[in-house]
Amino acid sequence: MAGLTRSCFVEIRHLRYFVAVSEHGSFRKAGAALDIEPSAISRRIRDLEDRIGASLFHRHSGGVSPTVAGQRFLRYALAEASSILATALGTSVQSDARRKGTLLLAFFPRWRLAT
């Protein structure tokens, strides 16, 4: 990964917070759903916007709504989450094919934009 800087990377928590804010339409509601302070979510979204170089939400008194870039990034975030899950499942299955047990997966409750 030579030549890449920290600003090139998007962390899983950024994707998680972004999807939650998109779904709930506000930092406060997303914070309540994730049991995280809204100010922490707002800071991480600003970090994400700085890293990708685009504003993801229109901020207004009634909450937030996704920009065009935000709508595109939401599709990316969902695809990335699916890819991470598929990779994790493939790795865990390949690591010990003889192991038997239960695999517990967690998903975001809904994959939609707030209206």
C-alpha cells in the first residue's frame, strides 16, 4: 500500500454511520438508533466528506437529506458492506471446513433513504 495516505481510506464505522444517517434523516435519530452521541456521528460524517472530497448531506433545520453525491455514495456503501460480508463469510468457511457451529450475522435494519 505504498503511496497511499490515511485520507484514502474509508473505515467501516464511516459506512455504518453514513447509512444510519441516510436511513433516519438526522444525526440525532441515527445516534439514538446506534446508541452513539449525535455529535460523534456528525464528526465522522465530516471526516468522511473530507476524505472523499464531497458533501454527502444537505443540512437543514428538519434534519439532513442526501446530496446527489450522497445518493451515489450510499449505493457504494451498500455494495462495500455486501463485499465485506461476502469476503468474511468466504474466509471463515475456508479457514476450517470441518468446523461446525453457528455463525451470527448482523445487518443494518433497513436499506433505504429516509423520505
